[in-house]
Amino acid sequence: MKTYTLSLLLLATFLHNVAFANHYLFIVKEASLERLCKSKKILTVNGMFPGPTIYAQKGSTLIVDVYNKEKYNLTIHWHGVKQPRNPWSDGPEYITQCPIQPGSKFRQKIILSDEEGTIWWHAHSAWARATVHGAIVVYPKPGTNYPFPKPHAEIPIILGGQPKNSDAFMINGQPGDFYPCSNHGTFKLEVKSGKTYLLRILNAAMNEILFFAIGNHKLTVVGTDGSYTKQLTRDYVAISPGQTLDCLLKANQEPNNYYYMAARAYTNGTNVQFDNTTATAIVKYQGNYSINNSSISLPYLPSYYDTPSAVHFSGSLRSLASKHYPIYVPIKIKKRLVFTVSVNLLPCPKSGMNVTTCQGPNGTRLSASLNNISFVTPTYNILEAYYYRVKGVFGTKFPNFPPYMFNYTDDVLPLELELPEFGTQVNVLKYNTTVELVLQGTNLVTGLDHPMHLHGYNFYVVGWGLGNFDENFDPQNYNLVDPPRRNNVAVPKNGWIAIRFRADNPGVWIMHCHIERHLTWGMQTVFIVKNGHRPEEHVYSPPRDMPPC
């Protein structure tokens, strides 16, 4: 395995200018950036927002020294990196590590394996990932090429926004032309007529699935979540929080016009507040043209509530599944699991609690759960408790199936089903177990889409549908030939997703909704994958500088 050095590079980087090394420095501290519409200070990495893009090659290993120069606890997660046998550097707070305390540092070892394409990194503590995030670009190994024509250049497109109830989404750190304070800093992509560009799009927004498009141009998807796909050309794409899409853009339109990139929310919950603004950036052709700015118009984007457009886009993705990029979908399943994914309600105490937390219907408090268990984050991390056999930190009674059977997507559901149980319960898997997991959305409180992310693994999305999963009928329509390989998939509103994976990465791995408010409310659980029999199937020993609790 080769190790490379990493250099800080600009967001728009031509392929021949990329350099690699093995040591990287992240300094996390507050900064006040004048180009933001509001003058408040934000957390940044190396003074950048979005943070620095990491460039690496497939199979390489990176060392990142993370210095916490702020007054808040912090962790960093390397989203989409499987970290084989190395959960110690995965990053989720109190799951695989205790946080990096103010004034401390943690050296994280980032082990790349079969990831290729665009993944990303972000804070995994509290709501810090709103500004502490950036792209990871994983190039093919030396001597190999992309499974598509080499682009003229490639550009990360980082979609962000809405830490709580914001008034703007962002494209590469700027809301765009519809915000006067952003006019001078609106991101502009300059292209040459006739050339093809690779856009590495990631959704770092906190709470919203986004539609994204470019005026008068089509996007051809060639990869997602660090894996290549069959080419899929569309007028727009849908991308959930935590997901990435690699898209080819052909500069084939009239060069004497500007063209908007645009991103706006897709959401379909009842009485759910969301940011209904549109973020923009500009595509500009190189050359001396007389351009009338008044002619620039927004591309077509589906409506906020257009569920069919969102789910059918994601459902159309297919793995490349070729000779050079094979896939390995588990066929014989040893363990079948069904998890309900729900929003819940809690009674709000009459005293002793901030009333701003009681914003559910009729003065209740909102919660969330998987299989009716709302996850309680411990005060000592689960990985070290498991490794050192510390008792009392977690239980192993997370149910394999929903504790209550009912019509999950009915319009009217009993109120008693809205109250979850609480616990720090995990699901234990034997090494190399083949797993099928059906994630069933429910209509409790309100039906919503839930982008579910599994750490430490990629999985195959073998089936999906609206309504209740039918274990007798729906598996007959599974795609076991070329299902998309992902690490984050959106369970559709009042629908289901079926995924498969082989539990061949020992360690402690969290699964959670990537909508931050749902994660905060408890929509998460943990898989503990046991060691195998051979030494190379065991979790590595912990690093010496693990942050203390």
C-alpha cells in the first residue's frame, strides 16, 4: 500500500496540477469571513469555508493532524471512507471516540481501500458540520483511467446551508445572485466551449434534500458515494444530505450567455419548516462576448413536494458492474433485518425545560427512532467500551424487527405509537455475515424522507418502493445485477429501501439519518461487527493519542 502526501489545492483544479503527500494539517477555529452575508464568526478549518479539498489516490493512506483551537468539543468524520479494521479514526462523537477537547489534537489515520470518486469529510459533533466540511477526491490508481472520457477539468460543487432555520442555501460558500450581499462573491465556473467538465457535487446541507440543475445544460451522472455508475443523463439531479454525485457537464451551449447553477429544497413533510430559497452560481464561457445579464434565467427544478421526481432519479442509478469495476452483491443472506424509521413525539414538561424545545404539535417535544428506540448517546465512547470490555455503556438488545406491527404508512395512526423507548442499544453481527436490511418509513407524526448513512461500509440498494414493504412480493423485483453501491440512501416518504452488505469490516459502526435534526432527536443505532478468526480480520489496536473522555 502506497502512502502519499497531501497538499492544499484550490476548489477548481486542473488534472495535471494535482499533487499528493501523506500528511495533512487541520486547524479548527473561529473565523469571520467578509464574503458571508452575515458577519457572525463561524467554525472553519485552516480558515477556509468550505474547508480544504483533500486529494488522494485509490488505496492510499493519509495522516491528518486535527488541532482544536476552539472552545467547543469536536470530532471529524471521513464520510464514505470504509476505514478497514480502523474504526478508531472514523470520528462520530461518543461512538468511536471521545471528542477532541479545546486545545487538544488527534492524529487520524485515513485508510482508503476501494473508494474511487468523490467522498467528503465533516465534523461529527453537535451541529458543527454546518461549516466544518469539505470534499475528498479519490483518483484512480496510477496507470488506470476513469471509465469515461477524461474531462478537461474537474470542480467540487459543495451545496450547504440551513444549520437550523437559515434564510439561504449555498453553492461553494455563497448564496448567489438573489442575495445582494453575495453578488461580489457568487461562485462562477468559467468553461471553454466544446469541453467536458467533471462536477464533484456533494450535499453538505444540514436538513434538506436538494434538487440541482444548470440552465440549458444536462448533467450526466457517472458516480455516486465513491463508486462509479452507468451513465445517466438528466436535466436535474436530486441529492440528499451526505450524498455525493460525480456529473459530467458538456459546455455545448451558446457562449454569449450566462447560465445559472441552482439548488433548492425538496421536502414533503406536513407542517415542516424548511428553507424555500434558491441558491445560485454562474456558468460563464471563456471569451470576449457581449453578455446581457438580464437574459440569465433559472433552470427548471421540480417543486418542493415532488416526491416522484426525487425517488425516480435515485431509483434510476445503476452500478457500473463491469469487468474492471465488478460488484459483489450478497445473494445468500444469513441475517435479515427490518428497521422502522420514524419521527416521534414526547410530552413536554410544564417546567424545567426550555420552551423552544417543545415545538411539536400541541406543545409536545419532537423525537425520532429506529424500531421505536430513540438512541441515547453515552458519555463514554462505545468503541473503547467494546474493545476494553467496559460494562454499562451500551446494551445489545436492539431489535431485529419492529416491536409493533401496524400499517406503517396509514394516514391515521394511534397516538400511543408516537412515543418511543430510549436506550443505547446496538446490533451485533458475526464477521462475514451477509445482511439484508429493509428500512421502512412510517407516517408517525409526519411522513418524511430519511437519508440513512452507514459508517464503515458501502451497501447495495437492491430494492425500493412506496407504501409498506411486502416480504412475499417485493423481493421478487430486487435488482441483484447492477444495483447502485452507496453509503447513504434516502428512505422515501412512506416508503422503504432494501440494502445488502457483507459484514467484513470489524469494528463499531454507526447508522444514522443524515438530516441533522433527526440525528439529534435519536434516529440512529450502532452495528458492532465482531472480529474474524484470522489476525487480518481483527480490529487494529487503538492509537496512543485517543482523546480522553
